[in-house]
Amino acid sequence: MTRDFQYYTPTKVIFGKNADEQCGAELKAQGASKVLVHFGGASAQKSGLLDKIYASLDKAGLAHISLGGVIPNPLLSLVKEGIALCRKEKVDYILAVGGGSVIDSSKAIALGVPFEGDVWDIFLRKAAPSVAMPVSAVLTIAAAGSEMSDSVVITNEEGLLKRGFNSNLVRCKTAFMNPELTYTLPAYQTASGCVDILMHTLERYFLRDTMDITDRIAEGLMQSVIAQSKIVMKEPNNYDARANIMWASSLSHNGLTECGSLRDFAVHALEHELSGMFGVAHGAGLAALWASWARYIYKDCPERFAHFATAVMGVDKGDTDATALAGIAALEKHFHELNMPTSISALGVELTAEQIKELAYKCSFSGTRKPGALHPLEIADMEKIYSMAK
Ligand code: NZQ
Ligand code: ZN
């Protein structure tokens, strides 16, 4: 039976060649006066993108300051630096120039500036914010979907805890999406992004009693991402393939593939502990874990896994269990073809027995939650999945 749902996607999308050059006029129209341009390491500087952004802001007559240095799996310490800077400089708008890490760092700053306490308390659910500064994003990597999602994920270097927060407060006002900006991505980041995009839909797909129209949108999205990712790995400057993947990144995590269904996100929960502790690329971490989770869990709903196998991966073994397992193997093979890891050791991390226990305990939020909706995971389940994925 179709579940009740709310669908809210307030982000304005400006998509296409030169979309990034429209940021000044757009922010001006939204009432910005002083903008923090937040960015990551070297890529936006090296490509000349930052200069184009500053020129667009100048042209619109907007004052701006900048703060770079966001690393993948963004850190709380830089968020705090950004909060102090925005307060001191009386910034009233944040423009993220980068990927999920830069956008999430921007969202956390936006939550923290008007918040009186420690911003980390929001991530620990000890405090509930009621306002946030406006954030927009110039997207440079198709992956996390943060440009349209209600989510922000930050790592606290004290204890290496990676924690997320979901709220409509952190939805971007505008996403500037120029597929050409992703041409410079290293193949590993492109592939890792494609895995993350698939996962955002897959993590909403295996629930029982989903809605037919949502299923078909989800299946079409996944088929397209699989096909386009094969193209883009061979032709990094293929505009249409980059455009399809970029749009899929937003649609996969803006709630569209969740309507009438639920979020499971168990694999994400398991992965966030991995990338929090070891700093691995998020999508690569998902690729390393997914098949182990799927093989551990599929007996809860073999028909659904078999449906995925035939509808998305095009395999049918005539028998439900065999088809379900063949579908899992087929997606794993696709990850291999993208040169993505399908085990934790292939990520360059050799887990000890103690580390497996630590990961599972952290993932349970010290014994207070069971990640997943299809099969809520106990600590023992998580230890088994990490061990299977080792
Ligand atoms: O720092 P620079 O030099 O820019 O390099 C980045 C970074 O090293 C590079 N890059 C980005 N655009 C580039 C580029 N290199 C060349 N050319 C370009 N055009 O790519 C690397 C990865 O960037 P990052 O922003 O970390 O990637 P991604 O978008 O995958 O974001 C990952 C983060 O998002 C979180 C993840 O957990 C992780 O912390 N997520 C956020 C979500 C959300 N807010 O909705 C949902 C996701 O499930 C995810 O958890
Ligand atoms: Zn993700």
C-alpha cells in the first residue's frame, strides 16, 4: 500500500553551460549583500572557476570574502572557523563552490551562525535549530546530491565521528549546475560519485510495498546512471553523459525516489563510520560495503531483490533466490568495471577485529539506534556485514 508522503524540493535549479556565471545576478535577486565563497582544495582555483565566480559576484555588485580548505569528509573545525568568520564579517549569504563536502560544510556554517550554542550539538540531536543562513551551490562533482537534499554530514575530528542532520532548513536556495565543470574530475571521483548516486536510490528501493510510479522512476534513473557512467569513464568530456549524471545526482537524493516509500540508508550508516574513521571517498566506501549488506539481507525480501535483478540489471535465472543473488553480483561487476573497490581491503584498509567492533558500536550511536528500515541492524549484524566486506 502506498505510504503517505510529503514532497518538498524548494531548490531552484539553473542547469547548463555557463550556469555558474549566473550566480552573481541570482544571489543579488535573492537579496544577498555580502557573500562567503566557500570552497575545497585546489580544483576550483586551478580550473579558473573561482575567478569566474568572483567576477560574477563583482558584476552584480556583491561584496564577498572567501574561505577554502574543505577536505573530503568535511571537518567540524573548519565549520567553526567559517561560523566565526561569517559573524565577524557580517556575511548574509553562503555560496558553496564544490561538491558534497563543500556544500555540507557551507550548510553547517549556515546552521551555526544564528545558533547560540555549539553547532555540534545539532548533529548530536541535543539541540534543534529553527533558522539557518541561505546557502546556494555551484556544483563541481555529481555525487552526494547535497545540492538538493535536506541533509548535511560533518566529521568531528575529536573521536572521528561522522554525523548527519536532516532538515528542510539546509536545502540550497539555488543549485548552479554546469556539467562542463565536472570534466576535470579524476576518474576515481567520477566513479565514486556514480556509485553514490545509484546508492541514494537503491537505499530507498528495497522496502516492501513501494509505489509503482516511484519504482519505475527509480529503475529508469538507475539504468541511466549505469549506462551513462560506462560512457563517461571512456569519454570524460562527453557533455550529455556528464549532464545526465549530474541531473541524476540531484534527483536521486531530493526525495523523488522516496515518494510512497521509506529511507533505509543502512549502507550509508555503515559507510559513514568507515569514511569518518579512515577518510575514504564516500562512494567508494559504499561500493565496498553494498554487496555484503545485500547478501546478508536479501532473504528478508528475495522477491524484491529478484525484481531489482530483472528490472535494473537485466538478469533472470528463473528462480527467485538465484535471480536475487545474480542481481547483486551484476551490480558488483558494474562496480568492478568502474574500478571501484568491492571490499574494504580494496579501499586500502585492513580492518582488525577491534576496529570492526568499534565501527559497529559507533554506527549504533553507542547502542541507541538500529540503522536501516528493511532490516534494522543490531550491533552483531553490523559486525557480520563489516566482516563479510573485509
Ligand atoms: O577539494 P578539491 O580540490 O575541490 O577536490 C575535490 C575532492 O578531492 C574533488 N573535486 C570536486 N570537484 C572537482 C574535483 N576535482 C577536479 N575537478 C572538479 N570539478 O573531488 C574530491 C571529492 O569531493 P567531495 O566534495 O568530497 O565529493 P562528494 O560530492 O562525493 O561529497 C562527499 C561528502 O558528501 C557526504 C559524504 O559523506 C562526504 O562527506 N554526503 C552528503 C550528502 C548530503 N549532504 O546530502 C549525502 C551523501 O550520502 C553523503 O553522505
Ligand atoms: Zn551518499
